[in-house]
Amino acid sequence: MSIFYNIAKAGFGDATEDWDTKTYKVTLVSNNYTAAASHNYCSAFSGAELSSTSFTGGFNGTMRLTIGSRTVTQNNTDNQGECDGADGVWSGLSAGTAYALVIFRESGTDAVSPLIAYLSATGLPLVTNGGDVRVSWANSGIFAFTSA
């Protein structure tokens, strides 16, 4: 199951969100978080973010990876706008079982950091065991805007 949060839809529509100029992050969450399109802020997954002694969860936590090299591409072949970014890695992660990735824009506190997307991808759930955990985005990008 993947969700593009309603707050993100509105944010990209009214330019509150801007993929290639603002800073976006990704984190891993456990099955203690039940995502819903109507969730607005990072506080919605409070207590479900993975963490360990090496990777702290929560606002400004080291569990939250910045998505670097963000781009927006117009794809006329597939009639969509594609938002992409650099792959990321949590090195030596041992923090429980990851059930999904959550993308968000960290802003002030978790109570005002807007959610962008919830992604339950191939390979999840994943038990972290001290090895590296890599997120490799699809060639077509992390997400795309298409017409219905």
C-alpha cells in the first residue's frame, strides 16, 4: 500500500511544497503506524519511527535521511511529471522491523512537518540486523504526477 497524503496534494497544488528547492527527508516506520491519506504531520507516526542507540527517531533525529539531488522531470512519453532524488542508506542499522518508508518535509517540529508519501515497497517488511539498509528509488522517480 502506498499513500500520497492529502496535505501533500494540496501543498504541491498551491506551491507550499516545492520538490526541487525545499528539503525533504525519509524515515522507516514499524507496523505500529497505520497510515491514512488524511494524516497531515509527522506527529501522526509518533512512537512508530524506528530508532536505536545509533539512529535516533523524532524531530532532527539521525534516523531521518535527507533526500539529496532532488529533481523534477517532465516525461512527455508517459504524460507525467516525475519527482526523483538520490538513493539513501542507513549504515549498520539494527532498529527493529521496517514496514514502510515515510517521506516528509521537516519544518520546525513534528507537529508542523508535513507528510508527503507513505511507501510500502518490495522488500518490506525488513528486519534490520546491523547491516546496511539501502533505499533505491525507481528509475521513473520516487513519485509522479499523472492525469486521471
